[in-house]
Amino acid sequence: MTTASADIIDLLAGIRPGDALSRVRDSREQARENAQRSFEALLEPADPGSLPVAERYAVAAFVAELHGFPQAVSFYGDLLDDEAPALAVAVHAAAESARASGPYGRYREPGLRSEDLDGPHWSAEPAAVPALGERLATALAHAHLLVFRPREARPEHLRALVSAGWSADDIVTLSQLVAFLAFQLRSAWGLRVIAGHAVSAVDPASVEGASS
Amino acid sequence: MTSPVTDHAELARPEAFTQEGLGWVPWLEPVAEDDLTAQQRDALIEPARAKMPYFRLLARDPEALRARTLTDLDIFFNVSGGIGRAERELAAAATSRRNGCVFCASVHAAAATRESGRRDDVQRLLDEGTGADVGDETWNAVVAASVALADTPLAFDGADVDRLVAAGLDVAEIVDVVNGAAFFNWANRLMLSLGEPEVPARRRATEGSDA
């Protein structure tokens, strides 16, 4: 499997060994290595336990689509398609129905309610649940909550996962998976954007007043 | 079997964003300190974290906790050839303000103040929100970039990079800001969805006497 050797953030960002940004990333070697280990621990663990790799890929493919990051949609979509093609179709359809624009949500804190912002509370259509399975459908609804309106998360959302068969250990792993992807996709996206601006960013002469 | 999910009905909850210290209570049972395996203790990285329910809860997936923690520490504390500690903490605070994580914002706003001495600038970010003027263009550009990076679908773009460049940041410094802000999109989601903040008892006593 190619994912065992490739640095996934470099892959998503379009960075090649020897690029200026690769050298910048090398100066934070522990962060680089452990972002990759996070991917391995959460997406492709040696022992997936009661959370199969196909479910992990399914959550990742869904989250990538919500972020609108084409390279990540292809990457995680391909992983899922290789592992569970029928599920890939169902997850893509679910993601199509789940698009939104965040962050939004209501605050628990009384002093912040003037900043409340309503938005969709997504869950899979009943007709779409059989193809996903109840357990994964509930996980995707939770992923949508975490991606778009994390400030609205409440104990009742964890109870919904428990009712769908999620153990406390697997809820922690699912939460880490979605939260990690929120980081990984932004780090890769940010690097990709910086790479597109590399000339002005590394050449002070091209930016008036940016001497240092 | 009883539900593994805990409500905290009587919690002393914060009213709004604050730089004062907050506690955090989990909604799922953390691993008991005495029950931590050698692998789970190793994943905490810092032994003192065995006292903290947040880290003992994440220890339910030790490999993920270990990698998360080492990523975090390098992004925030390895300053070799990059931007200063204060600007990283500012990126963390701004991201947390934008996503609505009162707990994370309290920790990292206080850290930004400690690293910079600019308590009033930091407090404006908390009180007025991410559009506040936080004192100079470098800080304003760091906040703006962090806020842009928090959007889903992803919307951070070349204009955000240009503003950081115009404020005097080099590529390595911009990457530090991006990774600091990106990391808090991870941390905010864990802190917001696995538990909630509380006002510690010692502060409630103080505020009671002030009121």
C-alpha cells in the first residue's frame, strides 16, 4: 500500500522532496513525523480493534468532501473505494446531501448568545441508512457536528453514538479521527496555498517594505 | 449496564470567553489513574498529565494520544528558525475564539498574554471577537489568517498569505502560523465534544465577593 511510505500532508499539499516547503517542514521534524503517525494510528492502525479500517476511511472520505479539498477527496475516496466500493458510493451520496458552511452553532455560555448562528443539523436520510449501516450513519452525523458546529456538541450526541453501538474507546478514536482530519486537511491546504505564493514569500525584493 | 455518558447538571459554567483559568470535566469516563497501562502512561508524554481527566480520557486510544501530543509540542514549542511563542499562542487563541472553544481560548489567550505582556490586546480578541484590532498589523494578520483557516469548506487563500508577507513574516514563520492555527482545529473539536469547561471553586469564591 502506497500510504505506508508517503508523507500524507506532503502528498495532499503537492510538496515534493527537495522543495523549499519540504525543507521548512523538516525544521519541525517531530511535528512532521507525528502528523504522519497520527494518520497511521487513526486510519491504518496495526490493530483496528472494533473500528474497521473501512469505517475509518468512510469517515475520512466524508470529512474530506465537507472540506471541499479536491486532492483529499480523491485520496480518501480512493482508499475507501479500494476497501469497500459499495460504501464509497453511499458515503459520497451522503456527503453530497451534507454540504454546509461553518463554523456555526449556538453557544452554551449566556454571554455569547448574541453570536449564535444557526445552520443545518445533518443526519443521513432514512433511505440512505441501510447502505451505510446504522452505526456508520450515526458516526457521519457526529462527524458533521464536529466539522461544522463543534460548539454545539453536548452529552446527548455521545449518547446517540452509544445507542448505535459505539463503545467509549471507539468514541474517543472517532473523535480523534475527525478532529485530526480538521488539522491535517488545513495544514496541507495551507502549505498548498503558500506554495502557490512561494515566489513573493521567499523573495523580499518582490514585496515592498518586507525587508527583515 | 449504566450509560457511559455523564451529564454535569450542577456545573459552574463560564459566562463567556475569559483569560482566567478554567477547569474541564469529561462526559465519558477517563481511564482511572491507577489503571493506566505502561503504554497509556508513555502516551501522556508528560507524567503530570496523569492527573488531568482530558488526557486520561484520550488515553483510551494511546497511539493517537501519543502522536497528537508530540505534534502539538513541536508546533508550539520548537521556535528554531520560526515565529515566536506569542504569535503561536495568538493563532491558537484566535482559532479557538472563531470555533467557539471557551476552554482552549482561556488557556491560549493567557499564554499569549504571558509570552507578550499584551493582556489588553488579547482581551479585545476575546471580548470583541476576531474582528478586533489586536494592536499591530503583525498580530492582526495572524488573527485574520487563523480565522480564515478555520472556515469549512476550506477558504484560506493567497490573500491571507500576502497579508502575512506584507506584515514581515517569512515562509517558515507563515508555516508556523498555519500549523498552529490548523492544530487548534484539532484541539478545539476534542475539548468541545468530549466534555466542557467549568469555573474552578476558588474563582467562584473570588467573584462572589466582587459582585
